Amino acid sequence: MTLSTTGRFPTDRPERYLKQLCSHLGNKLDATYEGGDGRIVLGTAIARLTATPGSLEIAVSGAEDADVHRVMGVVGSHLDRFAQKDGVSTEWDDAELAAAAKAAREAFVAARKAAAEAEAAAGS
């Protein structure tokens, strides 16, 4: 079964954020940018991004719940961080799915931090 949701990132500079996001994530993920459209792939999940007047539209779909949660978390957290001084954040249409994505992102970040701390302690 495919899981899907949509969201938007309200901004008067959608193409700028789209280009920045795809460029930044392209270092670690399959991310492409062309004109006003972008695509980010993480596992079975795909985030399709479209710059529209007043917002960056995001459509996410995937076969695995965990992949959908991760791509939502990655896209949302990066956009939110890029626009921190502008005071805007990603708005998802499905609140329950957004909460699951946020929890998955927090768990992923905590696991990475714990692994880095363990590695540093082992090297001491």
C-alpha cells in the first residue's frame, strides 16, 4: 500500500528554497532540481516539490511508512532550518502523519548523536 501526503512551505521565495534544499540534500540523497520543480528520493519514498506563487508545494509518497516519515522529516526540518530567521515552517495536510514524521526525525537525530558520542568515547 502506498502512503502519501501533501504539504506546503509558505514563502515569497519558493524557487530559492527549492534550489537550496535540492542542492544541500543532493550531497547525500538522490535529489534533482530543474526550473521550478525538484525531486528527493529516500528509500521507497519520493518527495516532489513545486515552486508556486507564495509557497513551495510538497507531495510525498512511498511504499514504506518509515521511508515516508523520514523524507517528510528531512524535507521539513531542512526547510524550517533554512527559513528560521523568516519565521515560517512546513505545514503538512495530515497532522497524524506529520507527528509520526517528527518523531521519526527526532529518533534518527538522537541515534546519530549517540553513535557519535560512543565513537568519540571509544577513541579517547
